[in-house]
Amino acid sequence: MHDHDSKDSIEYVRLVGGERRVGSTLESVSNHWRGGKECFMFISPHDDDVVLGGGLLMQLAQKENVSVYILIVTDGSMGYCNESQKDTISKVRMEETYKCYESLGIARENIIWLSFPDCRLSKYRGRDHSDKQDKISIGGYCGLQNSFTYWLRKIAPTQCFLPTSNDLHPDHKIVHEEFLISLFHAAGNIWPELGAKIERVPYVHEMGVYCDFPEPPQLRVTAPESIMAKKLEAILMFKSQEQIESLVDIVRKSGPCEYFRPLEFKFYHPATHYDAFEKKHHIPFIK
């Protein structure tokens, strides 16, 4: 039995260094909240990933009047569980996806399909010229970095959430890498045909989906049981995915909470390392 099992209120706990911040809103434990400009983007390698890792936060964010967008990277074409589904699974999963996220209060127009081929993302790293008839073509180019840069500029989110780089699925690893570099493309003047650059790079957080974080998370979100129940119902809308029941069981047993790990980008500055090599820090070497 978890200590949060009996709670029927919203609680955010953020660990910052040795400090433990607790509040009933995400704004109350944040240093960088932008008020009415707050906008969240969830990046989902496959259609069901982000409801598993962030189905509570999506609902709670809307309670704080935060717009929520979901970017679904792949087309679900490899998600069939029997031979009869092969030709129809993408369409089936699309309908399941709309039912899932609309049940959490997310508008259909905020659910964006990039439609890259499922399990074949390695062929779409970077950016390349494309046929204008290609459904993943934007501005005459295709590729993950092309699409991510376009949508980051179009939506201009303040915070982004995606599955941890520790996940074993290659699609998750590729999305993680390609999205992070696209953040910096979107904030620069490169590729102007994809829109005006964003004002600032959004804050980025990892969420747990299948594998644990590479380092401990620093934010815990706890929700009332009623919100947890909506998350579980939403996950179960992916009826075509026969393994979904086992995932729901894990989520249910974990209780009404989710964890997130912020990603910090450290740029290289040679001066940072200067003092470590000065003689005052070391014992003289004697031959």
C-alpha cells in the first residue's frame, strides 16, 4: 500500500537540489511558469505511449488552463496482433487514439499525426528532399527533424514531455534524439520555410513508459482516484492492442501518480574546467 493511495487531492512534489517543494498546482512548484502562455506538448512515438506516462498530467494541466497538444510520430502500421488486422490496423488505431485522448479533454485538432512508418524511423533521421505528394513532406522536405522543427515553431510549447531515452524500443530512442536536436533548430534561423523561430527553447521532461529513468525523476504528480480512473479507461480504449490489459494492471497497481525527470542541456565552455587542472587542487607528481 503506497502512502498516496488514500489521497483524494491533487499534489505536486518537486525536488530541487536539497529542497522539497509541495503544492496543489504545478505553477506553485515551478520557477519558470509563464502564466497564460503555458502550453504543453506531449511527444508520443506510438499512439498509446503518452497516455501511459502522462495521462494524469494531461488532465491536471487542463485544470490550470494549459493547452495540451499531442504529437504522434508513427502510423501504428506494425501494431497488428493478428493477420486480419494487417491492412486496417492504422485506421483502427487512429480511431482508438481519438477516443482515448478526447476522453481526457483534449481537442481532436490538438492531436497531431506525423505519420512516419512504424518501426522504420531509422530511415527518417535528419532531413532530406521529398516528393511533394509524400504525406510526411513539409516545405518540400521530409524527416523527423523537419517535422519536429515545423510543429515546434507552429505550436511554440513552453514545456515538452516525451518517453525516457532508456526505453528499449528503437522508435523511442530515435524520437528522443531527433526531438532534442530539433529544439535547437526551432529556436534558430535555420530552415525558414518551416516558420518563424520560437522565442525560447521549451523545458523538456522525460516520462516513464516501459523502462525506468536513467537517473531519478524530480517531479511527482499525484491525482484523485477519479482522474486516475479516467486515465485507466482511456488506456483501455486501445482495444486492438492485446497486451494493453497487462500495462493497465501495472498502472493501476502503481497508484494515482506519475513521475517526470527534467532534461538539462549543458553547453561546452572550456573555462568551466580550468580550475580542476590548476596545481592548487593536486599533489605534486614526483618521479
